[in-house]
Amino acid sequence: MKKSALVAGVIFLVLIIDQCLKIWVKTHMNYGDEIKIFGLDWALIHFVENNGMAFGISLGGIYGKLALSLFRIIAVGFLVYYLRLLIRSNVSAGLLVSFALILAGALGNILDSAFYGLIFSESPYHGGLAELFPQDGGYAGFLHGKVVDMLYFPLFDTYLPEWVPYWGGSHFMFFKPVFNIADLSITLGVINILLFQRSFFSAPAGEETMATEQTPPSEDEAQREDAPASVIAGTEGEEEEASAEAADIGPREKPGPLEEAGEENQKPSVEGD
């Protein structure tokens, strides 16, 4: 499978699941309603909406909502550009899937903010289902829609013992935030990079090592590698002798006539001449 097809498939699958679940919850549940998943008390479909970030975290005010929506769009543009670079590079499929999950989650929440205010009626707190494409128009303008959340897993709902300092006797719940498939997709992508794609953070060093290993040898090195061991040893010996002579003796000038005569006088005479 081509890398681009893998990335597109992950993004498309996450968006379809995320948007289908959000539309179903918005049009079939009153605000605040709960449905148990497989009859479990700690796994619920709980319909709420938020004006802000993931896991129900809000950024207050109209301008705060607009700033958050614009930031998401810029972040998505950067992720699209970076994913294209990764696809062209020789990265693992796991890293591509991780970034595809992050991008899909960001796109899922952007669709809520951008279009849900235009295509849905309000979900009132006092009860009543929202209508898709209402005749009177949506409840908000472009980029001012609310994000639909529905996944709720209160695994522990208890009170802390009295002996716990400062918080003793207070109510404790884990896990309290309500989130959606898009939030889950972003979280899974980040966790996968941190735990299983740690080589991503050391990629520049690895590229430098590969470049060093792939540097072609020079012509002299190539000839020495191809030559027999005896020839290489002889050549190295000649080079060492030449270096020693150059360092210790140095160049000598040709002796003049007087020096030659002096040398002849210094020769010992041969007896019996």
C-alpha cells in the first residue's frame, strides 16, 4: 500500500466514525442524557457540548472561540504540510499513522466549530432534540459552533479518606472529562509517537550517520582496498622509510672539490704500498 493511501485511509476512517457518532448523538439525545455502554456504570455515552478545546476544556468568550478556531485551522495546515514531507521521506508506517490520527482528530473538531452552528438548531438544557438543517437556520455563525462530546468513563467515583492531607473527605472522580472520537484520535497519535516512535526525535543524528556511512571512498583508498595485502605492506614500508630519511637526514648538497680532497687525505694509508 502506498504511504499516501495509508494516511488518507486513516484520516477518512476517523472522520467518518467521529462525525456519524456526533450527528447521531446531536439528533437522538437530549442535552445531558446518558446511555450505558454494554450495561457498564463506568462507560457511558453522555451528551454535552463545549465551546473550547479537547476534553471539555473551554476558552471563554466569542473572541476566544474565534481565536481557537483559527488556531486549529493553522495547526491543520501545518500538519498537512508536514505529513507531505513525511510521506516523501523514508519514515515508518507507524509514524505516518500517528500523525494521520492527530490530523484527523484536529479536522473532526474543526468541522464542529465551523459548520455545526450553521446546520443544527440549539440543544436546549431543559430538554428537546436538535434539528438538522432547521428552517430558521442554525444556532451560531461560521467558526462559532460547539464541539459535541459524548464519551464518559468515570472509572472511580468515591470520597477520599479523612486522613489524606488537605483533600481528605472531598469527592474524587477518575476519569471526569467527557470527550469524543476526535479527541481520542489525537491522544492515541501523540501517545504512539512518545512510546513507540521515539526514533522520530533522533532522526537528524541518524541521517548524519547514514550520510557518513554512504560517503564514497577516494580513488587512492579504492586502489588500496583492491590491491593485495603484500603490495599494501610493501608500499607502506617504502612510505615509512622515505618519511624517516626526510625527517632525520634531510637533503645533502654535492661536496665541492676542497671537501673531496680533504676526505681523501683523511683516508688511512694502506700498508705495504
